[in-house]
Amino acid sequence: MKRVALTLLICVANLFLFTTAYSQTALTGAEAKAFTAKDYRPGRTEHIVLFKYKEDITEDQRQLIKKQFMALKNGSKRNGIPYIASIISGSQSSLEGLSKGYEQAFIVTFRSEGDRNFYVGTPAVSDPQYYDQLHSEFKNFIEPFLRDGENGILVFDFKVDH
């Protein structure tokens, strides 16, 4: 009975953290610490990012963006240790005509949802000690190169089913 009660309590706490993180109020303190812990919801989690660049972007700027993004793999650290499992990138090459103008893709792999949450940070987490400052700086860096509004970037995350 105690084990069932403990499991139920953990499930309720996880549900609270999940719903709180995606509400309008960003997490801080102990809630942010739990939500971004490396053991929070372990298992391979993929973070797909697509960029739609402004029309006047140069090839040199594209290469700089790719270089900066790929540098997150080893540059992004939690307690001095890199935590991103992998990053791959590629340019749009589909022949189906369904890319909707997105030109560059990045897939970032994490070992847990907690690692992904630490990486993403704002708007879910507002306490800077519980999110990746380098990724936050990259978000500011990339903004001027993307098409205006929410049209310039598409992000899709998922937990890998086995």
C-alpha cells in the first residue's frame, strides 16, 4: 500500500511539474530544479528545430549559424559537463514540395526530458541556474536571421518510443 501511495504521489508531482512548466508561469527554485534534473523522465528525447531564413541572408551567415548551433554540443554544460547526447544538421532536400520554406534542420538528442528542459529553458523555466545560458544566447543570436514572427522557426520535441 505504501508503495502504491508513493507511486501515486510521484505521478501527481510529475503531472504538476509538467502542467506548471507549460502554463504561463515559468518555473523557478525547487520546481525548476526538479523539472530540469538529468534524471527527470529518463529516455531518449529528440528536439527538432527548423529554420526559415530571411531572404537576404548570405551563405556565410548560414555557415556561421550552423557552426554556432553545432558548437552547443560540447559548449553547453551542466555543472561543467556536456549534457547533449548529439546534434545533427542538414539542409532541406525533399522533392515533395512540402517544406513550407524551412531550409535548415537540426536534431538535438537528449538522454532525458530533464536534459531537454534544461536546454530549452525559457519560457518554461525562468531561473537562470536551471537552464543553459549558451543556448539562451544562441536564441538571441539567431533571431535577426529568421523570418519575422513565429514563421521563422519550427520546434518539435518527442520522446522516442521503443
